[in-house]
Amino acid sequence: MSFVVNPYVEPNWDQDFLKNAPNCSYEVCEQDGVAPNNYHALSIYPEYFKIDGNWVLAVESRMDTVPVIKSPTRVEIVEFRNLKKGDKVVVGRTEDASEGIYMYTGGFLAETGEADTFAFRTGRSRETAFSKDYDELYEIMKFVKSNNDPITWVVGPSLVYDDEARIAFCELIKKGYVDAVLTGDNFAAIDIEKALHGGTLENLDSKRSAMLRTYDAISTIREAGSIKEAVEKGILKEGIMYNLIQEKKDYVLASSIRDPYTLPDTVNDVYEAQDKMRAHTRKTGMLICLSTVLHTIASGNMTPSYNAFDGNIRPVYIYSIDFQEFSVNKLSDRGTLEVKTLVTNIHDFVSHINNNL
């Protein structure tokens, strides 16, 4: 049976506490990047703001942001550092409509009629049975793809160490189940190193040999100008980065303070990298995170739990996959409660996904 998302149901606006609620208040920013006192901080859940007597849904609500009133019918979600002098920032710390601010967690109704607050499940472990989760995941991915909603992957470098998983991920790119990859420089560097030199890093004589060979690969791409130019010049002929270029899919390579030598495509400014990642997370229909704790937390916190797709409000599906229970549960501990987790080897996970799609 094909996956069908539960339709979004708006609050019952005839309830007295909503009808009698005051308009929300705002304060004007007096300085770029400085929120006014008593600013309202957003959550991952749908929030409505009463403006001129009408309740307005803030689309793309996500953590660590504030609502800015743009018009009587539009509220924009803005990061603190991106606030501009003159912005009308909503103020108030309650979310029960008493200050014209209403957090609503009952938008997607389950078949039982009970409200689904996006919290798929918590406390996953190695003992959890995941067969049903896999079956559901296949159907959700097909559903998201059929609606042309982007599927964004957040991946750690361990993925490219396994040849079978690396090939499987390339196949997923070709099949259209990868629209963007958010990762670090190391992921791309190792993938390119394997494409240029072949073999496995584990077969080299020493870690130093592996490091130098990766540096050689980075030098080759820097000499070509970029990863795309290396593909166009016939230098890079296979691998994940190659297939992303060939299929015209996007990627963001974020630098780390530990990186001594980076690819020319790597974004070295942390705020610029954050903005480029957010450009994908704020429009994605699905986020799949594989074995990278810090990138997973960052991406999860930047991803709304719901969004407007072609005028329809639908949930955004977030998955976190890792062999360590600590890693997969870390994202929900940080507030992204709607994430579904699978405790498993990501190499097996990617191969299973590819074999069933």
C-alpha cells in the first residue's frame, strides 16, 4: 500500500480562547543582529500569530529563530544574526494564545483521531525491531519523491570507506532519491581519493600514506579548479561526488577547524556554510542523517518539522541513522522531537535502501 500523509487540519478558530485572544505585539529592531527584549523564540512546531485580528501561520518554523512580521498575512522566520534594523520582531514568551501567539501540535491527525505531534518514537536502541521502520521508510521516500519534494542527506565520511555502500549511494543518486548532500570536506576528499587512486585506505602501509594520498587528491582537484571542472575535464570519472555533478544535484562541504587542507568547493566560513545548508533544510521534504553527530544536530535544528509544498502543509520527515545509540538519540535530546532513529550500521542501511527502491 502506498504511503499517504494525513492532511493538515487547522485549529478550531471558533474556540473562545482563540477568538478572544489579543493581537500579538512586536518590537522594532534597533540594531542589526540584536533581538529586542522579550523576543519570541520559535520551536519546531507550527505556530500562529494574530495580526490585525487574523491568525497567521509561520511557515518553516524551526529552532533558534525569531518571527518577524512582514505584512498582515506573512510572518518570516529569521535567525538572530540575520535580523536587520527596523525588523518587527514578535515579542512574548507564552504560546497559549494569551499574547496572540499559539503553538499548535495537532495539525496532522492520525487515523485514530488522536493528534500526531510529530514525535515518531523516542529511546531507540539496538534491541529495537526496525523491519517495520524500513518498510515505512521505503514508502515515505517514494511519496516524497513522487511529490518532487527534495530529499536531503547529511552524511559522515565513514560512508565512503565501504565500497558496497559507496556504490549503493551512487545508485540512489541516479534513481533520484538524493537531491542534496550536506557534509564535511573530509567526506568529499576521501571519495575523490578513492575515485582517483582506487583500492581501500585500509590496505595502505600506514595512516601517513593514507593522509598523503588524500592530500594528493585534494591537490589534483585544486589544480583543476573545482570538483565540477575535474569532472568536465575527465579527471574525476566515478564516485559519489562525480555522480552528484553528473546528475546536477547539490552539495555543501563545510570546513572544520581540524581541516589542514581543503577542496576548492569547501565553504570555510562557518556562517556561510550554515546559510548554504539552511537553504536546503528549509525547503526539504525529507532529511536523512548518517553517522555524523555534529552535522546531524546542526541540520536537524535548522529543519522545520512541517512546510508548505505547492500550497499544502505537510510534515518534513527526519531520520537519524547510526550504530551508536548515543548518536541517534542526541538529536531528539537537543529538541528535534519528531526525528525517527534507527540504530544500525549505515553501510548496511544504505545498501538496504538502494536494494528496495
